Amino acid sequence: MPHPPRISSDAIVAAARPLLEEHGVEGLSMRELARRLDVRAPSLYFHVEGRDDLIRLLTTRGVRELGVMLTVANRAGAGPGDRLHAMADAYANFAFASPQLFSLIFGPCPDERRAEDEAAAAAAEPLLAAVAELVPEDDVLDIAQAFWSLVHGYTTLALSDQFRMGGDPRRAIHRAVDYLMAGIGLGRD
Amino acid sequence: MPHPPRISSDAIVAAARPLLEEHGVEGLSMRELARRLDVRAPSLYFHVEGRDDLIRLLTTRGVRELGVMLTVANRAGAGPGDRLHAMADAYANFAFASPQLFSLIFGPCPDERRAEDEAAAAAAEPLLAAVAELVPEDDVLDIAQAFWSLVHGYTTLALSDQFRMGGDPRRAIHRAVDYLMAGIGLGRD
DNA sequence: ACCTGAACACCGTTCAAGT
DNA sequence: ACCTGAACACCGTTCAAGT
């Protein structure tokens, strides 16, 4: 009887994640990963195609996870305005909990590790649903993009510590979202 | 007489930039850089402290350059509203012209290659100046952050191709900025 | 089928040796 | 002062060999 598998694609991806968060993408090495899984590096190649493939799997998993968090947040809110705030919080929470994965998802990446579009669409859906209840159909896409941009930008800039002074970023982001909602002709509900 | 210098810190940073844009941070290698400068890799260490230092120099230079573009755009606009739009364009232009450098500036980075705060402050100044003419002093910081977030978010998401459908991103970003301006109680001037 | 050690072509960085 | 070749400790990946 040959060797029973000691590792799996899932186990590799699971072990890669803390390594990514601890040392960044550049520190995510196949050899260190193998060390943590107590196998030799070449064994990994029986379960993932290579480093680029592994990173692709990581980001795909990340997008899916973010999608779930947004969907849950969208369900939790009372009205559409509440739901937008809840989704903004979920977005920021994900980014602060997994900053390296977050920046991997939205950073520039070579074609070999580009994730499936399907997952990205799933993450965008709850936002589109919430906005669709607020504005006429023709404006949904534009306004959803504006909201996403605002929340994404605030999250990214806070993450890279561009907003120096203290205070809860959550409160500031809610205020920014309220400004935008007022701009499209809607008060807080 | 000893060797006259064949390279300089400036020449290294200048050569590093196209290499960065062609191959990304991970492809920015000291040995390839040395090849392009027609010296051996160890020579580089007489002019920069190491790879992290080089990347720090690159991002510092990038922030300064972005600051200049924003300052110029700020001077070009007729009224504060115009200036905000011009600065949004400048921001997006920089990002699309130098996507890797842009993502290096705002991505997560280890302490060793963190740039000076001074340069970041210089880049933020023109925005604060434009906003200061539009709203009461107490709101300037909050609203400037909201604008920056919106523009940064839109730029980043467009750059990572999250907004699928075609059309000029410039037009969409202007519309988003107008929404936000309306939200803080200001029409287009 | 899965794991391994050895090997190859890379990499950042250091250092003694040359001018 | 500046450049070099050699060396060290890494890295991703391949492959023949083992079970």
C-alpha cells in the first residue's frame, strides 16, 4: 500500500493563511509552509499547482468569506440605510481582521493568480440588493459603486494608517456614508 | 586613483521604477536591477542600504510626485468644486500611470520600508486647502477624509478591475464626487 | 498515489580582495 | 571610495527514486 495522504489542498490553504498574515505575501514561502505542515516542500506540489495557484486559492476563499459577511450584515439591518451601515462595518471588520488577505484581494496581481469573477460577483450582490431598494433602477450601479468606493477607500486608507488622529474609524465611516446618502436624496431611515 | 562611481542612489531608484511597473514588487530584484545598470549586485549596496531601503525610497518619491500632481491640479481649478474634480482626476491619473507604485504607497508594508510622514502630509495638504474653502473648520478633516476615501476607493477598485462594465471611469468618479458634495450641502459651483 | 532527497536556477546580502 | 567574485543562506520548482 502506498503512502496515505498526509496533507490536502485544504490543509495547505488553511496553513498558508496565518503565514500570510504574519509575514505578508513576500514572506509566504512554500518551504516555510511545508515546515509548518511537517512535510518537505515538493510534497505540496501534489496538492496545489504552485505558489501562484496557492495564492489564487487564498484570495478566492477570502472573497467568498467577505461575501458571506456582507450577506449576513445585509440581512441583519432593519432598513436599507441600516443595512448599508452594517455592510460597511462588516467590510472594515474583514479588512482589519485579515489585512494581508484583504490587500491581496484588491491589490494588483499577475494573471496566473487572478481569482474567479464568480466569487467577486457574489460579494457585490448584497450591496446591489440594498441599493436597489433605495434608488431607481437606472442609478443602482452608479450609486452602488460610489458606496463601495467610499467604504473601500476609507478602509484601505485607515488600514495603511493614512488617517493619523485616533478616534473610532467606524464612527467616521458611518458619517461619510450618511453624507453620501444625503447626497443621493435620502435621509437616514 | 580609485574607481569613479558608475551608479548613484538616484540612478538606482530611477532604474527600479520601470522594473517595478513591469514585474511588480515581487519581481523587483536587486540582481536584475544591477544587470540593467550594468554592474554586479553587491555594488548597489554602496548606494542604497538594501532592498527594503530601495523600496522605501521609491514610495517616498512616489508620494512626493503625487503631492505635486495634486497641488498643480488644485491650482488649475476655477472654484473649490472644480479643484476637487481636478484633484480626483490627478489622483486617478497617477494611479493608472504607475499602478504598482500606487499600490506600494497604500499597501501594507513592513516597518523597515515605511516612508516618512512628512511626504504624506504634503500630499494631503492641497485637499485640505480645497475643502477648507467649502465647509466650516470643524468639519474639514472629516469631509476631506470622506473625499479622499471616495476617490481612493474608486481608483483602487477600478485599478483592480472590480467595476466590470466599460465607460470612462473619470465620468463615474465625477458623479460620485458630486453626490458627496451634494450631501455636505453644496452644489457644483 | 504520495512522499522524499538531490538538483537547478534563482534570490538578498556579506565580505575579502582588488583598484 | 567604489567595484568585483566568491560565498552563505535562502527561495520555487522538477524529477528520479522509493513506498
